[in-house]
Amino acid sequence: MRAAPDRECDARVLDEIHASVESYYSEKIIAFGPVPAGADWDSIITQDVRFLQLLRICDFSAPLALNDVGCGYGALLSYLSRYHGETEIDYLGFDLSPAMIAQADRLQRDLSRAGFRVAAHSPRVADYSVASGIFNVRLDHPVETWERYVGQTLVDMHAHSRRGLAVNFMTPDPVNADPERLYCTMPEPWVQFARDRLRSSAKVVAGYGLREFTLLISTPDGGR
Ligand SMILES: C[S@@+](CC[C@H](N)C(=O)[O-])C[C@H]1O[C@@H](n2cnc3c(N)ncnc32)[C@H](O)[C@@H]1O
């Protein structure tokens, strides 16, 4: 098992990663439109299962502000209006891909208290931040570089989350533990990263029928 990264990417590498990820997902949404395949997912069922796990970090009994990191075409906002319509949610989705945000704006323009932006870093502090699927496709970046990038992204999410954050990761396939261009990991390095680098406790949610896990990180001290 690899250890969690102990340093960040330099700015040039970070820009290269963002540009390649943006280009990969822009191609998907342009090819398939605002449906799960447009965000590189198999189905709305598995997309919703992921949202269900990530949103375990949130307390829906009171109004809340939520950052959706790598929001794609805005499927989480639809999920929230279907399943959490009783809670007042100040939602902000942001994504590297202008083509994704164009679709999100088009789909969601009638919902108030919701916004979408093209951005690579959290534009504001919210109660919670969630990210579904943003670490899975590493393209041609070496695993070590990708892990530094994942760590850096978690630090940014943590600094912009008053109460907690949640992210998901693919776990290794026993037949092919290191598939080309994908990032698969066991939970332990990232639980350790949360403890040592974010000074936060992390809970692992697994066994929900997908080859992945969700990390719920509580930030009771306001993420700072
Ligand atoms: C697999 S898609 C999932 C989209 C959405 N979360 C969903 O579940 O429908 C991942 C999205 O994250 C975006 N993304 C990846 N890394 C990002 C980052 N560091 N900052 C902002 N957006 C990012 C990609 O452009 C892509 O739209």
C-alpha cells in the first residue's frame, strides 16, 4: 500500500493536470450531452447511489450551504431537488469544463439559490463540499503526481468547508490492480492523510454495490 503524499504539485504540473482533465470531460459532455455518459458514468442509478453516500456528510435538518466540486452538468442539484426539497440549500457547483457548466446552466436556470461556475478551486467557503468522481481518471499522469494532486484538492476542499467534506475513490480490481489511466486506491492512505494533514477524522463508507468507497471527513473546527 502506498503512503499518502507529503508534498504538493508545482503550479505548472497543476495547470497541466487541470487542462488535461478539462479536455477529457469536455469531450464527453460534447459527445453525449447532459446524461450520465456525458459525465463518464454508466447510469443514473449508480450516479444517484454515489450522491446518497456523499451526502451522508450533511445534516439536512437545517439550512445549509454546499459546494459541489466537479459538478459536471449539475446532476447533484437535480438529486437534491428530488430527495431533499424540504431543506433550504444554498448550492454552488463548479467545474473545470466550460462545456459542462454551459449544460448545467441550461438545465438548472429555473432553480434559485443555485449557481454554477467554471473554476478549478473552491470559490467560496460553504458548510460542506462534496466531489463525485473527480479523482478516478488520471489520464497519463504518473500515480505519484496524481496523488499529490488529490492531496492538494482535498486541502483546498477542507479549507473551504466549515463542517465537512466527502469524496469517492475507485478501489483496485483484483484482476487488474493498476488500470491504465485510472486511479484506484485503498482507503487507508487517505484516512491517514485526513488525520495527519487535515487534522480531521475520516469515516469510510463501502459495500454499497460499487467498486469504490466514499470518505466522509468531518471538520468541526471549520476546516482551518
Ligand atoms: C466523473 S465527472 C462527474 C460529474 C458529477 N460530479 C456527477 O457525478 O455527475 C467529473 C467532473 O469533475 C470535473 N473535475 C475534475 N477535477 C476537477 C477539479 N479539480 N476542479 C473542478 N472540476 C473538476 C470534470 O471536469 C468532470 O466534469
